[in-house]
Amino acid sequence: MRPLLAALALAVCASPTAASQSSPPNAREATADVILTGRVVDGANLLPESAERLLTEKLAALQEATTDEMVVVTLESLRGASIEDVGFELGNRWGIGRADVDNGVLLVVAAEEGRVRIEVGTGLEGLLTNERAAAIVDAMIPKFEAERPVEAIDTGVTEVDRVLRSDPRRPRYRSRKAA
């Protein structure tokens, strides 16, 4: 594996302001061939199949328990677009989260540029704040720097899951399998 995210940069944000109604053309062009194929879209080939499967199971369990939807996407390159615009474009195009509550989360890893971003739907901004998302990315950075992308991404997913399940006032959903 080539050196990964050697100069890792941090980017964290909740949903863009209402003034940003659509992504700039370069974000749409940069992501035109990125297709939502599941809860984990590993375009940069950072994850072995077994890790992808385990992450998918964690993300499915989170959605079943909370209705919050999280997707992990790794990209080889941002192709000149900003990670902010790419995250916004993919999150909106893919429709992550329920439309009525905007409860989606997108974890974006851009390998070539060494960037990580957590994009948060407006319905979760009070719970998964910019500060909490920044702390999660901060916990991921040393693992990326040590070229352990599986551990880094797993840490991000685990910590987002922990935060989203932490509010006792939120309703809990029983598993359909258990019902």
C-alpha cells in the first residue's frame, strides 16, 4: 500500500448554509463516477473486504437502532474540488438520511489529498456538533498517519455511532429481526 494520508488535513462541518443550494460544477464533475453501492463506498481501495463487511454491519445496526443513516466513502482523489463541496454533493445526491428529518452522516476520506470530513445532516447538528465531529476526526488522524486506514475509519464509525446513540431523549427502535 502506498503512503496514506501523510499530510492529513482536518475538515469537519455540519450541513452548509441555505445559501449553498447546490455544489459547484467541479464537485459534480469530480464525483460523477462515484456511485452509491452500499453503506461503504471504498473508491480508494483502502479497506479489505472483511473490514468493509464489518463496517457495513455496524452502519446497518446504527440505522436500525436510531434511523440515522451513515455512509463511509473513500476517494482516490478530489480531482481539484474541495472536500466540503464533494461531501455536500455526495450527501445530497445520494439522499443520505431520511428526508423528513435530515438525519444523514457522511464520512469522506480523500486519500491523495490526505483529507477527512464528516458531513452532518441538519437534523443531527445538535447532537453531532462540529466540535464533536472534529474530536472524532482528531482521533482518526494518528491511525491514518500510522498507515492504519481500517482502524482509522472504524474509529470514526464507532465514535459517530456512540454520539448518535448517546441522547437518552431520542427514541430507540427495536430491530425488526428481534420483533
